[in-house]
Amino acid sequence: MALFFRTVALASLLTTAYQAMAIAQNERPPATSTSPLDRALAAVTPAMISSHRHCLGEQLLEGAAVGSRGAGITARYLATQFEALGPKPAGTNGSYFETFPIRAVTSEVSLVLGAGRQTLTLDDPDFAAWSDTPDSVTTVDGDVVFVGFGLEAPESGWDDYKGVPQTGKIVLVLVNDVGPRDSALFSGRRLGRYGRWRYKLEQAASMGATGVLLVHTDDAAEIPWSSVRNSRSGEVLTPDGPPPRRELQFVAWIRGEMVRKLVQMAGRDYDLLLRRAQQREFSPIGLGMHAVVDIRSRTRRLTGTNVMARLDPVGGSSKETVVFTASENDSSGAATLLATAAGLARSAGDLRTVVFFAASGQPGRDRYLSNPVVPLDRTVAVVSLVGAVQIPGAAAIDVAGASWSSLGAVLSTSAGAEGLTLKNADTPFERSDAYPFAARGVPAVEISTGLTLELVRTLVRFGSLISGNVQIPKWNTSSPFAGAVEAAGSKKK
């Protein structure tokens, strides 16, 4: 009986998919429309939006969890819709799909620290650790060195390592940077490029460290401890491939209160260390502390499927690309991606390729960053779409990252034409899906979408302008990414 109901539900889902495809094909505006943009806006209809929302939100899909049967059905639905709308395949072997292996890892961790004759075994609620290698067993035994904020910023005359190698050491690193304590430095109170914990891992690895202990406080990290713990509890999914370029053995977050206790155990004044770390003259400090880490990992393999389509300008593909992206397991974001594609298929500009990228969760985004449709140094803009609750009649849309680049002004103009305004344009977006692109130099924004008609029309206007305007999106001078070596804008005319 259960199989019967699942079969009926699947048939219902496929019927909905074909109905949505029919809507995409039959609701195209007549050829008498006055301009490509008018035809594009007319192609985005409430019926189309409703169909996509209904199909992608089907309970049968079980949230389109990465590697699940529902995720496979969702990927096929998205590809079918892209094919009906007109964008060409951008996946592998001439298809809309890119399949890739995923590692699902569950870890058991032991972390013991000692100073003098005292030892302390950390309890699970006080830390979150993981191996930075593909090995099933990782054991690290090393001295702990405090390296302040663990950054090297020559343009600001700041170098916490002072060129001292940390080969074989476990470095203790503060989250964020000096900006929150001295607004004249770095990005001020905003969490900028040098405050990112991933940057700190790369820097520690480049100095030869074997492991990193990140000090967490809610104020400095700008996220609660519960978020850190949840992100590393249970299975952690990553693309299965070569290990990261950095050569760390492990990484651990530790609550600030516990770090204070550990430093005191080593006979050090924690507050004094914090004050010294805020000075340019700071150099690494051996704490007289030793750490032993043991990580046992269980791994199972999954398969992820990204869905990718592209619209090329008349005359062929362009070296410059605009990317619209959403997660397959975010039904509202994915539906917005399809509706935007419906419009841009009729009005994309004649200068740049537009890529629509539906990611197989976080592993799918990581996969794209390492294997993009078009190299990131030729990607001029990324727009990440994330589902959110939309208040009926709201005249503003949430946008993170808009104030960092010229994309904000174009998006504001596009929204204004639909009677909308932007809000939260100055909100840090370090934890957004758009941020990894920004960190690699690509101007990016993230839009929280409730899948309203006005919002989709805004995205169509925005995409038309960005893909057809001779001006290339640029970082604003106040942006923490403006000086990034890998910034896309610095590689173009």
C-alpha cells in the first residue's frame, strides 16, 4: 500500500512538472510586445511562479536533501524547466547535470590540553573539532602558540606572525580582527576579509602549523556558539576529491570562556594577551601548553547533482559571465531561479553570458567554486537567491552585500522600477552563499526571496542591465574586497 501511495504521489509530481513546463511554453508574450524587456517581464506570471513553488515544495521530495531520491527528482525537474525555457545545457557531456562524489563524515574527537603538571580534557559542549584530512584516524600532538588574530595584511602594515615559522605547532587564533576594537583599522566593526576564519586557516597552513584552535566569542564571531556547534555536529558533507591545498591536520573551535581557563592554567594573563594582540608589534607567544588531538572519522559516499544552464549572447558565448544561483533544497530560492530564467531567456543582454546554477547544497557550491562553468576571474557578478518569508505587500527586499559593489546601485534602480526598495544593504554576508564568491574577488549579493512577482521582475530587470551594460561591476573603495589580489575587477579593463 505504501508503494502504491508513493507511486501516485510521484505521478502527481510529474504531472505538476509537465503542467509547469506547459505554462512556461504557452504563456510567452506575443511578438507584438514593444521591447525585449517588455516581453521578458510579461513572461513572468503569477501562474508560473505558483507552479514552480508548488512542485518544488512537494512533500514527496523530502526537502531535496543532498544525495536523496528527492534531490534526484528535483534536479530532473529543474533541468526539464530550463530546457523548456530556452537556456542551453552547461553541465557535463552536453547535459544540464554535473554529478560529483560527496563524503559524508561523522567524527568522534578527543581533545586534551596540558600545562605543567595539569591536564584538562575538553567536554563536547566546549569545542567543535574536525580533521582537515581524508584519513579515518587523525592524531596530533604539539605545542600551542598564541598568534593573535593570525593575519598578515601588508597594506595595513600588520603581520601577526612576523615571519616566524610555526612548523609542527598548534596555533591559537582569535576570531575576527582588530577592527571592532579600533574602527580605523581594516573594516571597522564589520567582519571583513581578514576576519574570516577560513582565511586564518590558510594563513596558519602557510606558516607550517599542524592544527588551529579558533577562539569563539559571540561578539567577535558574530554568530552564536550554538550555530558553530550545529554546523559541525552529525554528518558533515564535502565534495570528495583531493584534500584541501592547506596542510593542516585538524581545526577546532573553542569557547572563549574555556580558552581563558586554559590560558590561566598555563600561568598566563588572558586579558594581557588580548591587549598585546591588538598592537602592531605583536609576535607569536609560546604558551607553555601542549595539546593532544585524536579524531576517528566514519565516512559514507553520496552523489550530488548540480544543475546548470546558460544563456549566451547573440553571436556565441562571452568570456564574461553573470551567475544566478540557488540551492536545490531551497524550494523558494530554486523557484525564483526558474522564474528569473523565464524572463531573461527573452531579454538577456547581448554582451555577457548568464549562467543559472542550482547547487546540490553546500557541497554543490564548493564543487562549483573549484570547477566553475566559466573561470571566476571572468565572472563579473554573482546573485545568490535564498528563500525567506515574505510579508504580503512588503515594499522592501532584503539584500546582503549591496553596499560593497556597484551591483547595489543597479539592483536599487531595478527594484525602484517595481516599487520596491532595498533594506539591510549593509548587513555582513560572510555566512551567505554569495560570500565565497566575493572572497575570491567576484562582486556578489545575496537576496532573500519570498518569491513575489515584483521581486522576480526586479531580478529580470537587474539581469538584463548587468548582462547588457558595457560597464563591468566594480568593488566600491570601502569594500573589504577592493584590494584583494584575486579581485575580478582588477583583471579586466
